[in-house]
Amino acid sequence: MIILKILCRKELNLTATLDAKAAYADADFVVIVVPTNVYSTNRIDVATSKRACFARYMGC
């Protein structure tokens, strides 16, 4: 909720990039977008999301 309040009060300068260093260099917030598979049983596969978060944690 606090993040939403900050975003509502601030002029947004949104940028999309594949360059991780550029994304994190001067950012207040970073959104990582990865595909999420949804199966016919309505279960989701979060493996890609976990790999993306782990890669960032490891400095990739």
C-alpha cells in the first residue's frame, strides 16, 4: 500500500530494458516480468519467476 501511495504522488518515468545494470543503477523500483505458465487445472508454474529472482540475488 505504501508503494502505491508513493507512485500516485510521483511523476512516473517508466523505462523498459533488458540491461540489468541500467535497470538497477538509478531506479526507485524495479519490476521483473517473466512468463508464468497456467495449467488447465488452474495451477501456476512459478519456476521461471524463482529462477529470475535467484539470478538477480546471485548478481546475474
